[in-house]
Amino acid sequence: MNHYQIIFENMLLEDLQVVLEVAKLRSITAAANNLDMRTATASAALKRVENALGVELFARTTRQLRLTTAGEKYIPQCEQALQMLEQAKQGLKHELDIIDGELRIAMPSDLGRNLLTPWLDEFIDDYPALTLSTHVSDSNIDFYRDRIDIALRYGSPSDANLYGFKICNVPGLLCATQSYLDQYGTPEHPHDLASHNGLFYQLHDVIHDIWTFTKEGQSYKIKMSGNRASNDADLVRRWAVTGKGLAVKSCLDLSDDLLNDRLVNVMPEYSPRVTELWLICPTRQSITPAVRLLRDRMKERCQEVLQKLIDKGVLDNHVLD
């Protein structure tokens, strides 16, 4: 009998998944919350596995759990075995062209609400065996704490352990309403921004009020003043649309407003930050056939939006490189 047979003998796969979640979070309560079950249910699952093995996997104290020597040996093998089963299942689904399961997606507030959600609704309608769960926030999620399978985020992943797919280039733009510019004047150089009202994004109590622009290799860093800041990027855009000031935003976030002339691109010859949109997965196993199809759909839709902005003269063709 090999070690994988020993792992699975007299055990439920669901119980083993509970054990791995407890090992990851070092908490039965946290594991139960992540798996949408009662703490008592998770505790019973852990006890069944330990009884089947005849050893304790965790040393319990009043404050925390820690792996025993047996647990340190068992957990990696258990994880490897479950990964092999998941790979076999996903491989079979891929061969049979089966697109099902739950998509648990994290996405930024503005992009998520105004562009991604309609695209995701269309995707779920096309594949009715899929279910969707979204986490909308501008804060970076923790794949090990939050129940998230994939994340759509601005910027490439900094963690080498994550897997990512670039969706598209995303230039930032300085924007305002025409009525705001008519009243307060149109800046022609970054130094002209000192007399204007900035609308700021705020993350972890840090207000992003220093804006950087580049032109022909020359960089300009401007400390802005303003009377509004929010940790919700969508609210910053809404303030801009109502003429409250100037904002620097992703061209995707602004796309509908720019295409419908609710906002205009200000100082187009001076480029604010440029970033990229990425689809990020915590493990190779999370790259399912559904995720691959979603990646391709997102690339297609983003390409369409960028092309419309190019056709309107907002962006240059090089954004598609």
C-alpha cells in the first residue's frame, strides 16, 4: 500500500480539505469560516482524520494550534495527494470540454462595477454550469485568508509564488469635465496643476496626492492639493464626473465617461503612470478551463475598449503592443 492509499483510507476528501485549511490558517474557526461551515463541523472533520490516522496532527493550546511532528510529515503529503486528484479532475474536464464550478473573483472597485461585472454576467450566461462569487475592493486580497480563486488586478504580481496572465496595457489619464475646465482653466503643463483641485485615492490612510507625469523622457512630480479623498476608486471617478476637480485614473476605468464625453483627457502629451491589468491565480491548480476561457474573454473585451479609445483619439496605437 503506497502513502497516497494510506492518506485516503477511511477518510472523506472533504475532511482532508478541512485539515489542510486548518494547517494553513492555524485556526479551526478561521478554517470553518473560509469553508462556509460551522466550527463544530470543522472540528469533527479534523477529529475523524486524526482518529483514522491514529495520531494527533495538531497540538492544541488555548491560543493557537501548531503542527505536531506527525502533522509536519503528513500535511505536505496530503496536500500533494489532493493536488494530484484536482489536476486529474481538471485534466478530464479539459479533455471533455466541461466548464463548471464556482468562480470566486476579486476585482478593483471601479473596474469591477463598471466594466468587469457586465462581462462576467455575459460569461456566466454563456456557461450556465458556472456560478460566480465576487469580492470588490481596491485593497489587495490575501489568497490564503480570503476565499478567492483568481484576482483581476492592476500591476503584475510581485509574489513569485503566484501565477499571472497579462490582460492588457493600461495607461493612466488625467481627466476632468469640460465644465470644470471652462470654470478653472485647462492646465497645459504639470506646473499649472498647483492651482487646481485634486481628487485623490487613499489606501491604508495614505493619500496619493503626489502625481508624476512624463514627456519625452522628462519626469515631473507634482504635490497636489485637494478637498476630497477616498479609498474607493469608483467614488474618485464619480467626483470627477460631477466636476469636483481633476483625477488621475486608469483609461479602462474612465473609458465609458471618455467615450460619452462626460470627461475629457487633460494634458494628453504628458503621461501619468502606466500600468497593466493582470489575472492572478494563487496556484497552478486554480488555472481551470473556466479560468483560461475567462482570461481569453477579458483580453478580447479589453482590446475592444482600448480600440474604441484609440479610434476616438484618446490613446495611441502603441497601447496595444
